[in-house]
Amino acid sequence: MSVSGCEPNSFRYEDLLGKEFSYGGRGPDAYDCYGLMIELRKRAGLFVPEGYASTDLPEVMHDSLEHVRLNCPFVLLPGPLPYSFVTFKLHPRYTTHIGMVVPDGYNIRFIHILPKMRVGIERLDSSAWSHRITGFWEADFTAEGAENAERGKEWKKI
């Protein structure tokens, strides 16, 4: 199962590997984690809303991810699917990082970028990442998803 109409064997990301990190980076030479998601999902024919503020302040990054989640209908998935978002808690109190599940047939790797790192692929089940995962997500553009997003705007932040 895939969330994209793009065939996993035709999806290409190799040219992004090794690209540098830059706060607010939207390519083509440098990206932040959200800018990388925009580029990857565009290549897969999938939508990503803009509106994420890239900063080194964890509270602002968390609030920014919450803003995107609440203003675009997202559904929490039971586990990783090809092309789905994966979010991480890199700060003890906040979800501050996002990556994308690599469509390799196994759903155990993700592509991402962090400050002082370059775009790379890592395993979701590694000891460095597995305990930091806060969810797997996909945009839900059904009528029910739009209704949930409207309701979500009224939810208080955790």
C-alpha cells in the first residue's frame, strides 16, 4: 500500500543525498527538514502545505509543526507507509523534526536532514531514532479530513 500514485521504483531522491542544511532552506542547494519534505513529496506527486517556520528554537518548531498539522487535514497512520511523514521528538518536550518514509518496499528507512548534517537515509528501527518517533502522518483531503482540520483549529496545544 502507498499513499502516492508514484511507483516506488520510479521515485528518485538520490540527487538530494548529501545536500546541506540551511534554516528555511527550500532547495535546490540546501534544505531544512520541512523544505526537504516539500521537495520529496512534490517528486512523488503529493501535497505538502507551506507554513513551517525553521528555527533553532524547539518551542517555535513544535508550534510551527502544530500549525501545519491543524490547518491541513492530517491523519495519524497506524505505522509507516511509503512517502508518509514521520515526526520525531528531538527535544524532551516537543516534536521538532520531520522526515519521509522511503518507498523501498520495507518501510523501515526514512530520509531527512538536520543542522550540521546533510540529507541522508537512516533506519526507523535504529536505537538513535525508534524511541523518538511521535507518529506517521498523511494528508487527508476527504470531506471528513477537512472537517477534522476545522475542529482541530479549536484544540488547545498540548
